Amino acid sequence: MVPIVELNCQFKQSLSFGEEVIIETRYISCEAAKIKFEYVLYRATDNNIVATGSTTQVFLNTNRELELATPAFYQEWKKKWNIQ
């Protein structure tokens, strides 16, 4: 289980219902046993930034307890994609 424990969003401009959005997602590498992403949302028609944000996820074991060490599957994923 990898729940989101922190979510931040900064609204820059408004959107209207039905407008298309382009979402740029960036993985943020860190040493701790967690996953961090940053986001930039662009209005598709003019590429203006409409919002920015970030999320932090942590790892829980099968007993829903916080994993303090980085799980093996995550270490393998980082190695596969050459992420330090």
C-alpha cells in the first residue's frame, strides 16, 4: 500500500468546465522510503500554467504499518530507470 500523506495545490488561473488540461508530472528522487511527485498543469489552448502542486506517498506493509526502509520492489524500479 502506498497512500498519499501530503498533497499541495497552488491555483494560478481558473479553468472552465470542459477545458482540456495538460499535466506535467516530475518524479522527485529522495533517500527516504517515500515517493514524491511535482505537478504543473497547463491549459491546453494557450499553455498557460493554471496550477502547480506536489504529492508525497509512503509505504505501508501488509499490516498497514509504516515502512521505514525502502521496499525491494521500489529499489528495483529505481534501478531499472537509473534513478538515484
